[in-house]
Amino acid sequence: MSKGFYIIMAAQFFSALADNALLIAAIAILRDMQAPAEYEPLLKTFFTVSYVALAAFVGAFADSMPKWRVMFISNGIKIFGCSLMFFDVHPLMAYAVVGLGAAAYSPAKYGILTEYLPHRLLVVANGWIEGLTVAAIILGVVLGGALIRPEIAHGLLSLDPIPIIDFGVDTVAEMTLVIVGTIYLVAALFNLYIPDTGVDHKPLKKNPVYLFHEFNHCLKLLWRDKLGQISLAVTTLFWGAGATLQFIVLEWAKAALHLDLSKASMLQGVVALGVAVGAVLAAKMITLKKSVRVIPLGIAMGIGVMVMVAVRDMWLAAPLLVLIGVCSGFFVVPMNALLQHRGHILMGAGHSIAVQNFNENLSILIMTTIYSLLLAAQLSIYWIIILFGLFVAGTMWLVKRQHEINQSVRDDVAHLDDNAHP
């Protein structure tokens, strides 16, 4: 890998680090406000609205200029959203603005890989990117959890770098938001050093009807492709389930392990650690041609989640969450690489990632909203876990069956062709 790839990784690491630290900070602010418990998963819902609502535009935007510039602009939007929270805008509204920046950032982040690297390196590159992103998730939730711990927070607040200047940072929330905003700024600075790939860029069409038509065409194209539909179904389910699992772990840790938010956020990091291990193993062991063989691990992930209801001890909880993470990381990385490869061939990097983001974040939107409604209905977290695990395992089994049907049809057609041309 060249120097440019490592700069891309650094930019992605700091941006993802800030995203996840900000999520914990926003949850803490909601709890300080004594907001209803169902508001917490709604943070993710508000965050992902832009991915779905603007899917027709962000792909074209990402393909209209060098990817580093798109990433730089997107981090600027994230900084603005973080500053809104600092100035007491409701966390749901402010996090929605951060989501707007993330929606624009994602097609550029993944699209630049297909522009910058040959397809034979895509699984390896995705393994590195996903592994590093998960490392950022681990450190982000740990950092967010650490910053809201009273002993650490008050120690940082007592620091006064320039005594004669009042920076207006007087609360734990304000101090946390300043640190997160600084991390976003570091990510933006790395964006400036990402190399231009030299790929021709399409001028951004100003007619929204044309953009919707083009996006709808790309959406149908990817879902009709035999390999594209399988990889898209898997990644769509994974990201919806993964986002919901973040909040399930927090609620389960409170109910089963009696942990506060700061310590429960560490368990999110434990899951993410498993995903990182799985991503690295997939990068070493799975090629693009063999990527569909990992689908059964998605079923194993759903079964593993259901085991959580029987766990009441931290020593059992940590290994179980790592195992769930390993299964999910191992199966999603090859699927992500396959989806990028098929999308790049069929429609171009930016449009492909925009279609992927639309489906994945619509899944996040639906699943986190349903989880929020279940909490509002006061359904036990243990029943929620059982339903969630059954849904994941069952849906992954259906995807596996669909792939087998696709393969049998393809084999039948090939057999007919062989008979026609002896």
C-alpha cells in the first residue's frame, strides 16, 4: 500500500473516532436532560435520515469533484453540527446535522478506494479500513465514556491553559464537545493531504428530477445483479443490526450487569474489538471470489446475540460480545468489498456507494425506530434481544437460500449453453 492509502486511513480514523465519541456525549446530554429512554436510539435515527433522504444527491456530489475535497467539506459540516450541540441545540437536531456531513462523506470515503486501488486489493483495503474504523469505534466509545466520568471530566475542566482568557467551557458536556470538535478538525486536515486519483469527474447535474431518475436506475441495477443483490442484502442487514445492537448492549448492560453509561460504553468497544479481529482475519483469509462463502456467519451472529439473555456475569459477557463481533466482522468485510466491486463495474464508485448507503441507512432508520418503539412500549430488553437475534438469523438464512437459488439458475443456464455448443 502507498503513502496515500495510509493518509486516507488516518482521515477516516479520526472522523470515525469523533463520530462515536460524540454519540456517547449526546447520550449523556440526553440523560442529563432527563429525556425519555427511547430518545437514545433516536439519535441514530436522526443521524441516518440524511443518508436516506439525500441518497440521490450525495453519490453524484461525490463523483463531481476530487474525493479529498468532498471529505474535507463533509468534516466541516460535522464540526458545525458538533458546535450546534455546544450552543444548546437539542442533541437530536444537532446530531442530524452531523449525519448530513457523514452522508456526504461516505461515498467519497469508500469511492476513493475503487479509484485509487486495483480490484485485487479491495478486500485487503476494506479489511484495513473496516478494522481501523472499528478501532476508531472502540477508542471513540471509550473516549466518550472516559470524558463523561466525573473524576476525569472535572480534572480536565480544572485545567486553564490561558488564565487571562475565558473559553466559556464550564460543564462536562461543553468540554467533551470541544475535544470532539478538535478531533474532527484533525480529520479535516488529513483530508487536505489525500492524493488526487486522476479519475475524470462528472459535472454535478442541477436538475433534481434527473438525479432521482439516475439514482433509481442505479438502485434497480444493483438489486437485479445476482451478486450485487446478495452482497447488498447482507450489508444492509448488517449495518441496521449493528446500529441497533449498539443501543441494545447499553440497555442490556444496565439491566443484566448493572453498569452505568460510562462502563456500558466500554462493552460497545468490546463488540467493536471483535469486529476488528474478524475484519483482519477476513482480509487475510478471504479473496473476492470466495466472499459469498462467509454468509453463514451472519446466522451465527444472530444466534450469538440470543445467548446474551442468559448472561449475568461480566466474565462471560466480554467473550460472548467479542465472538459476536468476530462473526460480524468476518462476514461483512468480504461482502462490502464484493459490493464495491460490482457497483464500480455497473455504475461508478460514488453512485454505487450512494445506493449502498441508502439501503444500509434505511435499514438503520427502520430498525432503530422499531427498537425505540419497543422501549416506549416498555417491552423487556430480554424479549427485545430474542426478537432481534431471531430476525438476524432468519433473514441471513433467507439471503443464503436466495444465493443458492441464484447459483442453481446460473448453473442451469451454463449447462444449456454447453449443450448448445458442444
